[in-house]
Amino acid sequence: MRLSKSTFIRGLQCEKSLYLYKNHYNLKDSTPSSLQAVFDQGTNIGLLAQDLFPNGADASPENHFKMVESVGKTLDFINKGESIIYEATFLFNDVLAALDILVKDEEGWKAYEVKSSTKVSDTYIKDAAIQYYTITNSGIDLKDISIVHINNQYTKDGELDIHQLFTIESVYDQVLEFLPRIPNEVRRLKNVIESPEVPNVDIGNHCSDPYDCDFKGTCWKHIPDYSVFNISRLNKDKKFDLYNQGVITLDDIDLGQTELNPNQVLQVQSEVNGTTHIDVEEIRNFTNGLNYPLYYLDFETIGPAVPKYNGSRPYQQLVFQYSLHIQETSTSEIEHREYLADPSQDPRIGFLEQLIQDCGNSGDIIVYNIGFERGKLNDLTDVFPQYSNELGSIVNRLKDLMIPFQQKWYYTPEMRGSYSIKYVLPALVPELSYNDLDIKEGGTASNTFLSMVNETFEGDVQKTRRQLLEYCSLDTYAMVKILEKLRQV
């Protein structure tokens, strides 16, 4: 086949991406583990959705490279009178399309495509349209085509109810609306693949819409590591406007001609001139407003697509770990407390009970990005109202260490416009680094623990638990050192 459902969508996004995928696959960027986790989750959601239509015949190929096998299997199942077929696959006009679930009921054949997202997007309509085109032209008279997606309003209570977990949404009318475009698009994209040279497509918004392209390593190699694309909170269209004018690095920017807000101007001037900006008065007010004992707190969470525990919803962020550094007075030794849940049970009760005990009754609790920790504590209060007083007290004591950096009271060129702790820490405390850790960021921590919960983890559990504790501990120790630095100035 020349085109599949995924390469059709790729070609609609960018002709160059399609050409490179088909003709220079070796240039493709490696798949980050976080994205692979999303793909694996999608596969598992697809398998779970089969229970909506149980006891079907499975037309799956032996492996991804033998997809054409499935076309024959599918036709055999149809000829034998099967009424439910998983991974039903069809080939027409050199376009191969596999469908998650094909069902024949009293009204006729109906198609169901499963997505792990929580709503139907425009891309999913196009995705369904190429399936409809391929299936109906293979002689199957489809009466309906639907997207099956996650219902994020479903709250688990007892056994998992997949009929509440999933929403089935017909996209038949939208598909028919897009259908007339498909023959021309198929013809165009085949010509792209067979073209003797790479399509001349420059970088643009299409590089990340609707998906992050996996040929950015090739197409973006002329963009330096730090460029106008790193200007904080600058509209994406404005970034590409600058790029199209030949403005790529920050010292290319004419501040007299470019509309930037004060923080963006500060970022550009700081980089060009190599200057650090420190508002001593604001920082003094911030640090003087803190009340000892100080508790430096950081949470880690998982957000499983399929809710694991009663009182939780799909994709809801659930706490499983915290680190807490405690400083009684400005001169006292730092104490450290921590919690990491047992993956075989609901992590929340043990988490909140130990947190309440470890946080004491007085003093400020310092977090980095207060909205996150406050939101998780409020979620715990909703599910465990018997702890509402204690959790409410913790919420009222929270103070946000991100504010001095978010407000640019302290800014150095090394921060590159970001106030993320991953940029602030090396700028202020270069001797501390996440680079020496096995687990370096929250996404990896979350995916690692979730794989333990799902019993798909294959590594050394005790060693990995130590790595999770080390990572989370650095997050709070980093806050201790950052506040020290703020006090010095």
C-alpha cells in the first residue's frame, strides 16, 4: 500500500513529513518514552473497548509489518458470517485502513474507532473519513461510523463500568461532509510520495498541529538551541512572523520595531547584554513574609486514563509521592521526610495521613507552582471529607516560591525566559543538577510508577523506588537552596 490511515493524516498535516516518512524513515526522531507511554495507553484503551462488543473475531496481523494479512482475514470473517470483527482491515486504491471494531447489527454494518482522548477532534473526523472511504469502496455498506472516546465525567464506584467509561459518538454526518475531498487528497499524497525530490516546505505552525512532527530534528536543525521560539509567552504566530522576517536569535530582534511585553523585553535585553535583573525590594518583601518553621513540599502524581480507584475519574491526577524538607529556624539543620505509595493499593489515604502528620500545625509550606499542590489537596478533600479540616489547614499555609521568578524579580540569561524550576535551579544553584539522576523529570516518575500500578513494570522495583525518592527529594532540596539564594540578595 502507498497510504495508511496514519500516513494520510500525516500528509494532510505536512507533505514534507509524509515524504520523509516514506522515503527517508531513518531521519525520523526517536520516540521519547513519554510519547511511547501515550501510544501504549492508546493500544490498551483500544483493547478494553472491545468489551463493549464482546466475543468478536480478531483480524489483527502477526506484526505491524504484515498488515496486509489482515485484509484477507477480515474478508474471511465476513464471508463466514462473523458479526463482530476487531482490527477489521481493508485495502482500496493503495490505501490501507484498519478499524478498531466492525459490527453488524439488525440495521447493518457499523464502524467504531477507539480514541484515548476525551472528545472528538477535527483530525478524528478526517481519520474516520479515510476509513469510511476505504471500507465502503471495499464493498461494505456502512450504516454508521462512530468515535469511541473516554468520558472524563465518569467517577469509578465499585467495579469498572466500561459503558460509563466510554462515550460512543456518531460522526457519520461530518464524515460524509469531508468524503468528497478524499479522492483528490489521496491522489495528491501519492504524488508527494513518488516525487523525485523533497517537498519545499518551511517550518511553521503545522510542525505541531495537530501533532508534534517527528522530523523536527531534520527540519529545525537551522534553528539554534536558544532562539525567538523560546521567548516566554509570545504568541506562536508572532514567533513565526519574526522567523519569516529573518529574525531567529534574540540579538536579531529590533526592540523598536517589535511589539513585546515588559517581561519579554527583559528576557531579550538580558540575553543580548548578558545582564541579570534583581528587584531587591520585592525579593526582600517576599522572603520577610515567610513564617518559620518552613516546610518545602513537592508532590508527584499519576493520571491513568482508566480510573483505578473509587472516587477517581479518567486522567485525574492522583498523588502517590511527596518529599518534604523541614527547617525549624533560619539557622537550624534541615530535616527530610518522604512518602512513596505501595503500587498495589490506593495511594491516597496513606499519602494524606502521613502528610498531615509530617506538616505539623504551624509555619509556611513552600511549594513551586501553588496551583498544582492546592488542586491536589482540594481533590483529596472532595474524596476524603473526614480530613477536610487538616487538609484545609495545609492549603491555607501554602506559599509559592515560583512568584519571584514568574514576576521576573529575579532573572538571569540562563533561565531562557522560563520560570520552571528545571531552569531556575541551574541558574541560581549550578552545583545542583537533575542530570546526575536516573529519573530526571516528573513525566518519567509518573510513567514509571503507573507501570508499577499496572503491573507492566519490568525493572528492579527496589532500585527504581530509590530513584523515585531521589528525584522527588531533589525537587524540595532545590527549593531550600533557591530560597537561600534569594535571602542572600
